[in-house]
Amino acid sequence: MRALTVTPGKAGSLRLVDDAPEPSPDEGEVLVEAIAVGICGTDSEILDGGYGEPPAGHDDLVLGHESLGRVLEDPTGTVKPGDLVAGIVRRPDPVPCPYCAAGEWDMCSNGRYTECGIKGVDGFARQRWRVPAEYAVPLRPELGLAGVLLEPTSVVAKAWDHVDRIGARAVWAPRRVLVTGAGPIGLLAALLGVQRGLEVHVLARGKTGPKPELARRLGATYHAVPVTELDFDPDIVIECTGAPVVVRDIFGKLAPNGIACLTGINASVHCTELDINELNRCLVLNNNVVFGTVNANRRHWRQAADALGRADAGCLMDMITHRFGLDDYTQAYESQSGIKTVIEF
């Protein structure tokens, strides 16, 4: 079996293995034939040697956490042979902490969780993989290759879920949303905002290329200006860039009772000045909330599958701007342009 592996902590160790072992039944009841894996910034961090952890007792890690596959067998009957599925990435810690015990492993408090293709568990960049039945998320067959977007969609589904929960603290009628960033996370965040019937604005740097048009096709208004030049104050901000200047500037743009969710992290070492006193005034006097989010639990994965199932499949497919075969894996991981890059099996 062919698989993409890496030695965590060792830069430049990515390789295509032709004799990888078949997935063990201990990994889960559901056997899946891989269709594709998506590539994101977390993969780049692992390839650079700055992140990642192999399974216990092993030196290497099978890469890939954005999955799409077709079920080969499931003795539990949870899914059927031929179904399109994706595998939930994070698994609860063995202790477990109070959050993991309640199925909220995305909120794990002791850090002992594992993540497929990232931390302690082999990923999905192999011709066949297994997953416990409760971690296999079925997708509508009409989605086809666009189903590989489920993992990033689960991230923004969680962001929206928590925005809704925070908003329920009082009477709240949000109307206008600002999404900063037009990568996969930003565009998918915009999609979920439009599906909620909100007025959605997407802000990014590029004035040309596929992003402005895709934002418009999703039902959003696109802006290529600094945050400070926008002529409106959003009720909700979904921040997807991690760029320090953008993060700083959204604090002053929130409308009263506004909520900002931070989803991005930036590796830059450059400092950006932040007026803590002004931030404090914005939060206190306007009843504003700023919070961060990462990963997703089963509820969010199901919400994400529902959102993709209601979206225009053609528009979703156009987010996948680069497609590579398995033998071209080096070019795939070096690809930095476009929106979403996938490797097809």
C-alpha cells in the first residue's frame, strides 16, 4: 500500500512509501478507500519540522488530516459500502478530561488528545485507512471531490456554533458579517454566513484571481481594502488570516454587542502595536466579545456536512484550484498559490 509519511521534527523528511502496512483493525471498524486528501498550513508546519508527533512506538507519521474516501466495509452497518465519508480528525484523550468525557474533545483541557495525521495517530494520506464508525462522517454523493472540504468546513461550523451560543446571552439580531481572509476557511465561513441569511462581506488583499469572483458567487460582497477603510461596522467578524494588523483593526470595527471569532494563527515574528486601553474600552463599553477557536467535535462535523450538502457543488469545486496525483506529491506540498490544493488517489 502506498502512503505519504514524514518523520516529525525532521524537516525535508516527506516521502512516498510503496510498502506501507495495511491499516490495522485496531484503528477502527470502517475500512475506507482513499479518494483525496487536502493540504493546509498545518501540513506545512509538520513538513518544516516544527510540529507533529508519530504514533507511540514509531518514528514516522502518515500525513493527511483533510480526508475523503469511499467505504469498502463496515461491519457495524453505520455506513454502507460505496458511501462517501470523511474521518473526524481529533480523538479524545484517554484520561479523559471533563470536556473529552462529554464529547467536546475540541475543547480538551489537558492536551492529551490525538489527531489523525498530526499528533499521535496516522493520517489519511494512504490508499486505505480505517476509522471507528462513530468518527466516519457520511457525505452526499453529489459532492464528489468537493467532499474533501469537510474538515475545514467543520472548523468554521464550530466558529459559527460558538458565535450563536455567545449571542444567546441577550436579545441579539445580527445582520452584517465581516469575514477577513479569502482562503478556504474564509470562503467557507462566508458560505455558512450566507446560509444563515446574513449580509456577508469578505475582505482580502487580492483584487484579481478566483477569490473575488468566488466570494460573489457565494453571495458575499468582496472588499480589497484595509479593515479601517470599510464604511460599516459588522455585528460579527470571523477572522481567518491571523495577520496581526488585521486582528488589531477588527477590534475597533465591531458594532455594539458584536462578536469576533479568531480562527487564524500567524507565524510572523514581527510585532504589531496594540492599544490595550482602547481594546478594553471597546470590549467593556460596547459589550463586545472576542474569542478564539480551533478544531471541531462531532456536532460540528455533522453541521459542516449539512452545510456542504446545501451548497452549490460547482462553486465548492472551484475552491479546489490545484489537483495533483499521488506521484506528484512534492509539487502538491510546494504549491502556495490558489485556494485549496488536493492530492488525488
